[in-house]
Amino acid sequence: MKVLVTGGAGYIGSITAHQLKEQGFDVVIYDSMENGHQQAIKGLDLVVGNTHDDQLLAKTLKDKQINAVVHFAAYIAMGESMKNPYKYFHNNFDGSLQLFKAMIEADVNQLVFSSTAGVYGNPKTLPIKETAEKNPENPYGQSKLMVENILEWFDKAHNFKSITLRYFNAAGASLDGKLGEAHQPETHLIPNVINAVLNNKEFTLFGDDYPTKDGTCIRDYIHVLDLAQAHILALKALQNDHQTDVFNAGTGQGYSNKQVIDMIEQVSGKKVKIKVSPRRSGDANELFADSSKLKKQLNWQPKYSDLKTIIKTAWKWHSAHQ
């Protein structure tokens, strides 16, 4: 089976692409390389282009004889999306629309879509089920929800089958330390704490007065390898005529910011210098998934998503790439 991975030179995309190849899929990367990393996709076929280039998309789908698409290509910074919503709707929404149009015209009707827990906003109940109210707090989350809505209608109109994965907090790195998280700018907790330690700098902790057991907010971290496996299981399900559906991709286990910092200190053997600042607006107290649907229907079982493995692999990656 030939799979096109859009945004496949990014963090989750590249790790998923390599896992796909290891499990027998023929992989083609489609990436603008604006935020992609050439070294992350060594040994993989690369087409450089963005999802607005309908002619290149059509040519790629035809020439590479693509059977299915895993769609990662998106901007992901929530804060930036508040300042520049056009960028996010143009790329994440309109770019996806162009991709799906090209796929339908090429008779490629199987897609795994990279979505986000950001579609839920601040949930009213925990753990978060797929049926929970959708109320995005920023244009990033809204753009992903809009794409999810497109996919429902395209299935009705074109028999275009998709499985959407709503990610919680992807984290960690490949076990050999060769592939990991390298966003610019970096907005995620784990790499920012690790980089602060490695560079002997102060880490800014936003809020220590949340109504949680240690005063810091709680999030659901999923190891990137477990997340990659969820995509592969979704792809295999589509091959076996699975209907269009949506799944949470998280562990159901919440860790506080302080627990994450404590584990980084334990793994690194170094003390984190912390500066406490006020909470950021919009940050929820707790967010964690009910992923029982993914486990039950796609037989997904996380292997690497305990906090220690996440931190150990992330530390190995960042230590080697300073």
C-alpha cells in the first residue's frame, strides 16, 4: 500500500512515516519544508510542496500511485493562531480542502486526519469523551474542527472515508534518540523544561495556584511512538472498510506540570530553575482523555506513554541535539 504523508517531515509526521515503512507500507512524504526537517526523513521519498498546490498534489497522487493519505500538514501554535487567524484558516482549513479535492479527483478515498483535543476547549466533564461538546478556544482548534466537519460531509457526498485522531499532548522521542521534537519556536512544556536545564536557564512556570493537588495544571501526555501506532491502526482499519469515525488519542492518565518537572529532574539528575508567573488566560485546570473507544475498536494499547519513558526518550533526543 502506498501512503502519502503530508507534513511528514515534522515531529509526529516523520516518526509515523518511519513506523509506517517499518511495518511494510510504501511511504511518500509531501512537505513544504517550511517547518520540516530534512534529516528526519532520510531514506524516505520526498515531494516538496504545500497543500495549496493542486496541480502538484494531483501529479503526486497519480505518479506515485497513492492509495491513502495521512494528513499532518498544519500550523500548530495556539498562541500564534490568536494573533494571526488568517494564517491558520488558510493553511489548516483551506489547505485541507484542496488536498481532499485532489484526492477525490484521483479516486483516493482513504484518509487519516491529525486533529487535536483543542476542538473541545475547556471541557465540562472529565475524562473527555469523543461526544463531549466542541468549543474551541482559539483559531487553531477551530480550524481543526472545521476540517472534521468537512470530512463528515465528504463521506456523505463522495464516500470519502476518514479516521480522525484527536491528539492530547504528544511527547517523547524515538527510542534510539534519532527523531524527536524540534519546533521553532517551541511552546510545549517538556522540551522547554529540558532545554532550560541543558542551557542552565530559568524555566517559567505559568501558574502554581490551580485547584489541583500540587497547584499546577494537569495534562494527558501520549508518547509519540504510541501516537504513530494509532495512525497505523487507523490506516489498517480503513483498508478493512472501517467507516468514517473520530477517536481520542490520549492515555487517560493526567500528569501535573510539577510531576513532569520532578521527573525531568529525576531522569537528568539536575535541578530545574523555576520562575513562577501568573496563569495564562485560557489554560484549563485539567485535560485528559477517555481513549477507551480507540482501545476497543482499533485494538490500540499504549506501550511507551508512562511519564518516565516519555521523559527519558525526550532527554536523550534533546541532549544529542543541542
